Amino acid sequence: MATSPVDWTQYDAVLFDLDGVITPTAAVHEQAWAQLFDRFIADHGDELEDTSPFSDADYLSYVDGKPRYDGVRSFLSSRGVTLPEGNPKDAPGDATVCALGNRKNEAFNEIVARDGIDPYPGSMALLDHLDHLGIAQAVVSSSKNARGVLGAAALGRRFKVVVDGTVVADRGLHGKPAPDAFLLAASDLGASPDRSVVVEDAVSGVQAGRSGEFALVIGVDRGAGDSALIGGGADVVVDDLSELIPDSPLAGT
């Protein structure tokens, strides 16, 4: 009989990142970021120290898991570019950090509207298992599109607590890798960090879980790699969340 590497009865709450953990939207985000930065590189090549196309490594190093404007700032810095901050209300464009972030958001929403989104089956199976055990769950996402993605995945009413990029901005919280959003979600669920689990696919996310001193930090390897996730602070790394369900064929593998 296969057993899960996690004894869920030891915890009161599980806090899930969304993109790449519950839904395969990390790939959509990466596609939108690539569109954004490749266009910027083509238009501003004479201003850049490095004109190579935006890569998977760039996504994982500078963007993955971070609030949108932080991702813009981080990648541009890697290419030796500094832009004015601008205002979140800036029209999509390339003159400011916020304008670029808003252009990326526009591209992301166009892709989701065109292609739709389905949650990972293994993630849904774990959510159902936690429901059966009566363990509280929340979504903690850097994305301001989190509620829209949940709606597109028919999960709009699944989570009573959603701490997304909009909440982070409105509350003046620090984004991942700071633990602020996870700590708020745990508090809203009435759970303490030492009885709560963080589930993340991004290095910045597992770093947030570790710095928040959560009882358990689970990394889901959707491309970051076991060593990077463990190095960031993950206690357990799996390829699919079904591995964390007792009696699942993949449990304990």
C-alpha cells in the first residue's frame, strides 16, 4: 500500500500557490512574459547589454513567482536597463515599469480567454482529499489575475480565502519571497504558521514559506528543479500533488 510522505492530520491549513501548482497557468505566464520581453528587446536592442531572447532560465531567475512589476524590474536590471516606475494605471506600453507590466497582463488575459484553463487532475485530487479531512485551504498568488484564473478553471467558489496580487498591493504587503501573503492567508483561516503547509512551484515561493517559519514547505517541480526548490527551503519536492495522497499509485514515489 503506497503512503504519502506527508501526514496531513498534523496540520490545520494548506496554502497553495495557484499558477503551476493548481492550474498550469505558469506556462501561460511564461508565454506572456516572453512575448513582452522579446518585443522589448527587438525595439530597444541598442540600449541593452544583452540582446539574447527571453529564455526559460530568465523566467525562473527573474520573474517566476514574483509580483508583476517586480518581475519587470528584475529582468530589465539583468539586461542593464532602468525605467521610470510609472503608475499602475499606465496604459500598456514600454516607457515605464508599470506600462510593461500592464502590457504583460494584457497578453496573459488574451491567452487565457483564447485557450481556457483546466486545473491539474492531481492537484484537484489532493484538494478533494483535504476537503475530506476537513483541512482548511487558501490560494496565495502573486498574480492580480488569480481570481479570474480560478473562475476560468471553475474554481471561483472553491476557496474562501484568496490572497492575490491585488490584496498584496492594497494591504501594502511585501511580495514573495517575503512571507507576508502566506502569513495573512494563514491568519484569515484562523491557523498558525506552525500548523500550516505552504505548497509552491517557484523558488521565491518556497523561500517565502521557509522565511515565514511554516511547519512544512512543499515544492512542486514544474521546471525549477529539485535542487533549486530544496535549496530555496522546500522540505519535500514532488512532480505531482497526487503523490501526496495516501493510497495513490504515485504516493511515496
